[in-house]
Amino acid sequence: MSGGLGRALALAALERGDSVAGTVRESEQAVEFEALAPGRSLAYLCDMGDPLRVEKTVSCTNKALKGLDVVVNNAGYVLAGAVEEVSEEQLRLVMEKNFFRALHFTRTALPYLRARGGGHIVNISSQEGFAGSAALGLYNASKFALEGLSESLYEELRPHNVRVTIVEPGPYQSAWGGNAMVWAEQEMEGYAAGRQALRQLLDHQKVPSVEAAAQAILQVVDSPNPPLRLPLGESALQRVKDKIGALQAELAQWEAFTLESEKVNISRR
């Protein structure tokens, strides 16, 4: 909630009269956020990598707001670089920030949502969580993991009236190419083309505003029948369509082979 899409979403929710509790990194940010709507805007200093702190934060939020309604996981750590270029420390960090922290936060919130008899989990993924790209392999992996988790939660939580939505934005203002993007510690000559293609893509991308994305998410939260997946923006929608089209074409090309592979002929002599 310190910036980017998370802050835009919090502000949009406050503007329409909702109560919002979120995590921040610095005490000054907490003071500033709580002054926006006293009694409705709550901020908690929380290291999302500290399980005990997360559990205390969720418990305090549930008590202060008299229940949890919507839980948003909004990690925004974009690691760029070929798989071979990324350091061990970097690859573990991107999985920690984009997947394991969201996993733990969700597991912590689930008992409260089930006790309430409903709610909505919104996991902020990316168009890169649906289709892989050169020079984004570990970022892809972290968001693919989040999406796989979300699909399972969607099935597990339906009997409890808890909805799950995966938000898949295209590159937006604050994350892509900004402070939230980190490049691999080394650059290998053999992967220069992939890095260059990514940089060119970022330079020419139609970038939606985080404010527009926040309004779209709120509309989905209000929907009586929200989608499991919500691509946001022209770029994200096209990436989804392109992958589905390519997958359908590949399945058709190899369908006969796939079915034939089920047949096993053994000749005994």
C-alpha cells in the first residue's frame, strides 16, 4: 500500500466510503494514510516476510474492521533478465516476494473469511503470469505459481462463498520500467536480443494508469459473478488471446499423435 496499484486501490476504496487496512514500510506512511479518513483508513507497519507479524496484522485488522471482506495480495517485484543471468539470491527473492508472501498472507486470512461466510481474495498477477516472455523467466515463474494457487483456491473456497479473482494487468505506470523493476546482476552476450526486445516493448507499450486499474478492480469486487481471471488493458487481453490461439493450434496439430500415444502394442515372441 506504500505506492503504485496498491495505494491507488486503497485511495479509490476510501473515496467511495469503504474502510481500508493495509501494510506500509515506514511509520511516516502509516501516519499519512491514517489521516486520509480517520477511523476508516488503517495502516500497519508490517514486514511481509515475518510470518508472526503478518498473523498479528491480520488478526488486528479483523478485529478493527469487525471482519474481513476483501483481501488483496499486491506484490510488485519485477525481475528482468534471462534465466541463466539471474543470481541465486535474486531468484529466491522474486519467488519470496511475489508468491510465498501472498501464500502466507492468504492462508492467514482464510479462517477469518470462512468464519464470516464469504469474501473475496484478489491476487494481483500480471499478463506475464499467463504467458511467458524472454528475459522475464523468473518473474513469469513467480506469477505462474500465484495463478496456479489461485485456481486451486477458486475451487476449494466456492463451498465457503469466498470468491477468487486473478488480476492480470499489462505494464502499468509505477511498476514496469520504474523502481519496482530490477534487472539481473549479470548480462550475458548470448541473451542480449531478449533484453533488447523487452526494453523496446517497455518503451512502446500503451501503459494504463493505476487509477483506472483500481476502479476496474473495485467494479469486479462489487460484481455478483466476478471472473476468475481479469486481464486489464489492451496489451494483457491480446497476450491472453495470443496464447489461447497458439495453444489451440498446437493441440489440433498434435491431436492425432496424442490419442495414438495411448495405444500400446506389445509383441511377445
